Amino acid sequence: MRHGHLADLRPMPADPVEGAEARGVLRYRPPEGVVPAGPPVLFVPPPAAPARCYDLRRGCSLAEHVVRAGRRSYLLDPARADADGRAGRDAGLREWVRDLLPDAIRAVSLDAGGQPVQLVGWCLGGVVSLLAAADDPGLPIASIAAIAAPVDVRAARLPVRLPAPRLPAPPPWPGLARAAAAEVFGTPFGGVPGALVKRVRRATGIDTGLLRPYRTLIHLDNADLLAQIEAVDQFTDTVPGFSGRAARRIHRAIFRENALAGGVLDIDGRRVDLRRVGVPVLAIAGRGDGVAPVRSVLPLIRLLPGAPKVRFEVASGGHLDVLTGRSARATTWAHLDRWLDEGTVRHGIRRQRRAPAVTG
């Protein structure tokens, strides 16, 4: 227990990557005595959402797991892209697909000695990774792992329009109720106002705040579960601080008329076709995910004919749990480990030639 808390919320140590294109890119420090090798891994967060999703808490952090496995690991944190973090948080879809993410990929490849980059993206982080690869097939990308990345909004049963700040009537019950119960309604797109989340809970008749004390009492002897509850609460509390306007713009751009379900999206007048993705893709869906259910992720199998390999896996957990829940250790993370190992076999083991400069 640290300072009265069960969850160890210390972030994994990381240093900014230097260079003009490395806006918001952090390099995780390897554990003492570990020399990272193999193609670099870049974690891509959902636009307008906290990058902390990959580093929820010690012992249940995907970033910690990947770093300790000896992989050269990086994080794109748009909130660090400029002095006040506004440029990164307010970036729209065009900026993400044409500037922010491609610049980060190039910066990571350069920092890792020119090796291609293995992208790992959760929710819309996976979607923008695929769109960036399709928009510029020349980017140094080794592979893409898209976790809980919805491409068919009808199958996801999400609201086609994100609510405006004045809070119109809530969307239909089925998908919304599950999202509210999971306490991550605002998480996939980031920036949905906290007041809206509270209104959603009231409208659906689900107030997880009332259930929390009961759940905590019956699990007082389960420190790991209580630590996870605390970490998820801390993470979801940070979501409303991100730009709701940017989130709404990105949501409309990606899911307008469910265009992405057909594999083609118009971004500022330029056609982006997922058939142009030419790297291996791993898609993982959560069996209990009400935000990006299996049937909303499954179309990726047919939308990526240009990829040399498309692997589809189903893991346990809801929208956040499939990424960093307690069961993810034995499911999602195991699938990802095998995937990244295959990338190392394809591209070889190249140890870091020099110790990274520690800054800050």
C-alpha cells in the first residue's frame, strides 16, 4: 500500500525522444541489466484520450509488461506535443493521420536505428494506426496490433452523433447501458463531458457509484481487485479533462454514415482506403465489450486484403479490461507477445547500439 492507496499508480519511467518530429514521443527506460532488442514498439492512444491507458498501474500495465520483456518501447503522448498540451489534445483526424502519428513513427524508427515500428493501438488508437498505414504505405511500419478497434458503428451500437454540450436526449438503451455499466463511456473517444456520463447513468437506471461500496465490501480480502478498481477510477477521472470538441470532430469524421465499415474514408478531400494497408495486422476484440463488440471489429478481416497477414483473436473483458484488465495478462497480452515475437523473427534482433540519452 502506497500513501493509503492499494494501487501503485507510478508511471513507468520514460524520457522524451529528441528531434523535430518527435513531438510527444517518450522512450521507456528498460529495467537495469536489460538491453532492449528487436523492432521498436509504439503505443498509440485514442485521439483526445489519456495515454495512461497503457500504463494503468504497476502489475497491470501493458507498458510495464512489454518493457520488462526486453522490447524497445515508446509511447505517443499528444498531451506532451507542445508546452501546454493543447495542440496534441485538440488535433483532429487529419492531424493524427497525416502529421502527429506519421511523425511519431518516423521519430521512433530513427531512434531505433532505422528499424520499422510495431504499432499497438487501443480503440480509436488502433483505427488511426490503420488509417495512417493506408494513407502512406511508405511509413516504416512493421505491423499493427489493433485492440478493441471498432470499424462498424452499427454493430457497435454506438451513438452516430456524439452529444453536444447541452446534453440532448440519451441514445438508445442497449449499447449505452453496457457502456455506462463499464464506466468507460467517455473513454473510447475521449473528452465526453463528465456531466454527460452522469446523465447517462441516471437515464439508464445504472449508477455504479451506488454499487461500488457493495462490490468493495464483498471483496475486501482481494487486494488485487481493489487495486484495479482504484486504478480504473483514477483513469476514468482524467478523461473529462480532454477536449470534447476534438473528440466529437474525430468521431463524426470516422463514423459518419458508417463509411469505415466499407473500408474507405474521406479525410480532407483525400480518399483513404484500408485496402492499401500492406503490413501484418493483429485485431483483438473483447468478448464482453459493449463499446466495440466482436462484430464491430470482425470486419477488419475482409477490409484488409492487402495485408500479408490478418489475425483475429477474441479475449475476455470489456472495453478497457481487454487492454489492461486483470484477465488481460493471460489473454490479450499473450496474443500480443506472440505477435511481437513474430515481428522480431521477421525483422531480426538488433540490439540498441548506444544507451539512450536521459533528458528531463
